[in-house]
Amino acid sequence: MNMTPEKDASIEYHHRKETELAGRLWESGVTGVYILGLATDYCVKFTALDSRKLGFETWLIPDGTRAINIQSGDEQRAVSEMVEAGVHVVEPGFADSGVPRRL
């Protein structure tokens, strides 16, 4: 992917697309989500931040994410922004720690 700071700003401005997902999750009794995927500093970050804004308890699984890192440190800045918004960062090995597996 060939990214530039201009494209980066455009993605950040236009990232959110309204869907019915949040309503369907709430109707189904879902109150929390686990997030992983590509890319930590874009899609993952925006999904986590939107999840928090919509009132869901949100966990980031960093072992299941990778960043694009257009600029050095983008990944750490993204994780810091998510944590500041109230996203929990799951430690490695969480599946073996007795965490309920109800997803």
C-alpha cells in the first residue's frame, strides 16, 4: 500500500461508515467486543474507538494485529489513543487465563 500523509489524513477523516451492526449487537445482548485485524493504526484503531463511542466494553488483542507504520511509532500512538479512550489491551496468553470464551 502506497500511503502518504495526505492519504493518511483522508482515511482518518472518512473512516466511519454508519451500519446497523451496533443496534443488532445491543439487541442481541452483546455489551463487549474483542478486536483484532489489520491495520492497528487504521482500521483496528477506528473500530475500537467507534466501539467505545457506541458504549461497548472493548478489548484489543495486539497479538492478532499488525500496523502499517507509515511513520515510525504510528502503532504505539494508535494503541495509546485506544487506551486513552478506555480500550483494554489483552495480554498475551489471555485464552489460557480463565477469561470466559463467550464471544
